[in-house]
Amino acid sequence: MRIEATPKAEDVVARVRETHPGADLVFVFGSGCCEGTAPHLFAGYALTPDQVRVGTAGSVGVFADGHVRRLYAGRTVVIDAEADPLADGFSAEIPLGWRFVVRYG
């Protein structure tokens, strides 16, 4: 699993960083209940033992659980951002009207 980020995603990460000064930000790919394997950006997140660092996006560490690492093994995963003023969720970009999405390289 190789991680890349688009310039738009990196810009949104910078915007989130401005709203969370000093917070440790992490991207997490999990097999969660709500949005499947969508990338989530969290401030002050407590990683689980199964979440392993798989790369960096926008100077933020990217972590994935075992299921996601197996799913994307040998593939390039590109983190991108889309404007979505109606988005709902727990990821840190949502209040800013954005949503991180996955593209494949």
C-alpha cells in the first residue's frame, strides 16, 4: 500500500491544521461502520495496535488497519478532497465543508 495526496488534499490538511493549532493530526483508514474505508483525519486520535503507519499525506502520518492493508496491498492509494458542504461525519475536514476521498493511482 503506497500513499499519495493531491495538492487539494494537502491544502485541506493545512486548513484543518489552522483550526487545530498544536494538535497531533493523523489520517486513519479503517474498516469502520459508517464510511467503510474512507480516509479520516483526526486530531488527538488514539491509535489501536492494529493500525500501522503506511505513509504520509500533507505532512500527516497515514495509518491503516490490517483489513485495509490487505485490501490495498500493492496498490497506490491517493487521498484527495472534494468540496461537500452537506457532508456529515467525524473527520476533521467536515466542519470546513470538505470530505477526503480515495482515488487510485
